[in-house]
Amino acid sequence: MRMRMMRGWLVVLLVVSGALLWACGGSTPSTDPPAATTESTSGETAVIDGAALLEERCVACHGLSRVTGARYTQEEWQQIVTIMVQKGAVLNTQEKTVLVAHLAETYKP
């Protein structure tokens, strides 16, 4: 029973990942991504907003409803975001970490 559930989740993950890959396949990433952090006049760096990253970077390739309708664990979101970066999503390491944390907390199973 447990293996069947795991297999089912794997199939769902593969289907959604394939759909996301297909949706992002034709986009050309910008060489200069919009800044997710800003520096204040005191020299401090502002906190990166995961929700803003989601809206700014992910909708360049696919609709927001594709993400907001999904429910995954932290590890699954990590894999999906890694695949999206490989396909051209423009995120630095810190932005990727913040985005995955936001997705995992907001869109968890």
C-alpha cells in the first residue's frame, strides 16, 4: 500500500514537472535578472520576499495558478525549482533558497 502511494506521488511529480518544463521550454531568460534584494541608504540589504520572487520570476514562463494549485514537500519543491533553473529560470542561490522555503511553507501537502 505504501509503495503504491509513493509510486502515485512520483507519477504526479513527474507529470507536473513535465508540464512545467514544457511551459518554460520556449522562454529565453534575461541576462540581468531583476534585483530581488535592495540596498538601503544605510548599506543594509533588504530581506528577499519569496512571494515576490514567485510572481516576478515564475510567471515569466507559466501562469501562477500552475504553482498555486500544487502541493509538495520541501524536497519536492527543491527538485522542481532546480529543474526550472536548469531550464532558464533566473535565480541566484539565495533567491532559490528563499523561493523554495516560501513554496514549501505556502503550498505544502
